[in-house]
Amino acid sequence: MALKLNENIFRSYDIRGIYGKDIDEHLAEQIGMAFGELIGPGKKVLVGRDVRVSSPSLSKSLIKGVMSRGLDIVYAGVIPTPLLYFAISHYKLDGGITVSASHNPPEWNGFKVCRKDAYVVGLGTGLEIMRERIKKDAFAYVKEGRMEDMSSQITKEYLDSLSGKIEPLSGLKVGIDPGNGAYSGLATEIFKRKGAEVHAINDVPDGRFPSRSPEPNPTTIKELVNLVKSKGLDIGIAFDGDGDRVLFVTEAGEIIGGDIALALLVKEYLKSGEKVAYEPSCSSAVEDEIKEMHGVPLLTKVGHSNFKENMKRQKARFGGEISGHMYFEETYGADDGLFGALKMAELLQRRKKKLSELVGQLPKYMKFYAEYDADDQKKFGAVDRIKADFSGMGYKIIDIDGVKAVTGDGWLLVRASNTGPKIKISVEARTEKRLEELKALVAKEMAAAI
């Protein structure tokens, strides 16, 4: 018996829900048919999947649906999401879709959908069309497309492409934690190819994610922190389940997020006049470094589609989100956790300094992050109420993504999550005292709003 359609699985950037409750093989076939209609018969698309236990059966049904609409498939097998973006762009395909729930827990699964040039299809850019088509459930057979298995070739060409863009890493001591996700084995392979001494943990693909959560954060990657410190490694690298996010650990065991990593890349690689995309929750250190290097800051709304579009339109060199998404001109403007990791390692090799020393050279700000549970139907209204309050307080308001109130000696950001029932809070200030004042203000606002 088919599941009743839960429309909440159609989210800003992808389709995501709990397998067996929100998503099953029948829905996967319908998604394949709706995707096929969106792209059009006679076109050629990529199909892949992540390591989750439910992904093989879901991808089989997805393929059946896509092919029934007269599309030809290039099958990529088990892939990290960045390889989806690479293959669509590299082979000039008409789009692609992979079965993945990114960093969500093991019982979840989903679908990431792309058009030509690896533009992600989300709500407002085509996913709503697919949703409505599935709701009508009146698909008629068109013709059978063909499928070509290129999984080994695609993976090889992806790794070759990244390797050719990175200087040798001979002697660099690297700790890698793919968390049993899609970069298991692949990250180790390319770092060894470049000459690094690799110490890997949780490096076998396992869709149950027995070692840690697919989402890397200070709580879940403690094993990597201990590995880096005990082995005297130069850097630790942790990927999320599908590999489009990466976090770093310094030789001293400090975890640094995507914004600090971006600031380091700016300091090392940015040339005068070049542009860098970043989002509102990134530390002010990012903008400070862009201006110090005489670059052009591009404040950008969170999300792959927003970054890719802005980077292509503005011809930006690279970009990043605090969550660990790192975007590069060299990767067709898409986010690629593995290339981000390689660039950070290359930076260390070039500078011949400890990662903690390089971080210590950046401007210093006190930071605080928090998440509040908030119903999907109410979270955006709560943010709007807080925006009105901040505006009334006379703060400078930036509303490109949520509401950011800039106070002169700090800022606070309140934004509704696009991937779950949460409101995310970011606060930054130059002093601990001011940070505590802003934290108290935002806590008061959140209590009143939700």
C-alpha cells in the first residue's frame, strides 16, 4: 500500500523525509517520473545514490520512473553529492538526481534534484511543479529510455579532476573522518595520491552510520579531535553523510567552521578585485579579510542554488557558508567538501605554519550559536515578528536571509531553517560582555515569538 503524500517533504533545496513513513519505493518511482517530465523526454541525466540502507531500493524505483518518461540515464552508483554536480557539468548532461538525505539521521532519505549546469531544483525553481504532478498521480507511459553504467569512470574522472588542481601534499599529516558516508575510501585515496600521510577513521561506507551522526559538529567528531591530538597530525577533516560539507580540526584540537576556513582561503588565495560569496551568519572576519585583500564581498542567501547563481553571475572566485559548504570557481561554482579539504591542506603545505597559528592571525570575534525548535508552519512568522522588533530598536537591518540586526559593536541573526522545523540563532561581538548582552536580547525575543 502506497504512503499518503506528505507535502512537507518537499523543502527549499531538496526532498527529504523518513523512509517508510514519508518516503517509499512507490514515491521514488513517482519522483522519477515527475523529474523526467520536468527535464523532458530524449534528454540525458545522471542518477546516483548515497550509502544509506534504503538507497539501493529507492534508486532502483527512481530509475524505473525516470526511464519511463523517455530519458536516458548515466548511472553513477554510490556517489557523494559533489560528484553529482561535477558529472552534470563535466559531461554537459541535462540534469541529475541522487538519492540522499545529506546529514540527516540514518532512518531518513531523500532526493537531490538538479537541472542542466547542476542548478539545484528547489521550491520556487521547479520542485513545486514536481510536487503538484505527483499529487495528481496521472502519469502516462511515454517510452523506455536507456541506462549506461559509468560509475567507475565517473568516480575516476572526478578524483583525477580534483587532483590536477592541487599542489603536492608530501609529508603533510592528515586525519580524515568520512563518518562511514559517501567519501569513505575516496578522500583517503586522493590525499594519499597527493603524497599526504593519512590517518583515517570511520572510513568504510555503512548506511547505518554506526560510528557517529552523519552531521559533523563539535559533539559528533570528538574521535577525530582525539586522533589529531594523539597522533600529532597537522589537520583533521570531517565530512557529512553526502560529502557536500566539511569541518576542520587544528593540530591543537580546535574545531573551525566553514566561515573561518573561508577567511583563511581568502587570506591565502584572493587577488585584488576578485569576488567572494558568503552568507549573513559568517563571522565578520570573512568580510574583514576580503576587504584587507582588496576583494569584493558578495553577501548571499544560504543555499546551493543561491550561491551557484550569485557566483556565476558575479564571476566569484569562491564562497562559503558557516555550515561547511565551500564553493569554488574550479568546481563549476558548486559546493565540494573534498575540494575544500584539499585546498585547506594545500594552504597548510604552502604556508609551513600550524593551522592554529593561521587561525590566530584572523580578526577576533566572540561567537554564539543556538537552535530553537519551531513548527514549520510558524517559524517564518516568528522571524518576521522579531524583524519588526529589531527595526523598532533602530538597528541596521539586513534581511537577505532571515533578519540580521547590526549594532556597531556586534550583530545578531535570526533565520528559519530551510531543512527542518528550527529557528537558528547566531550572535557575534567584539567583547564577551557585549556578546552576553546580545544573547540575552535574542533569548527574550525568541521567548516572545515562539
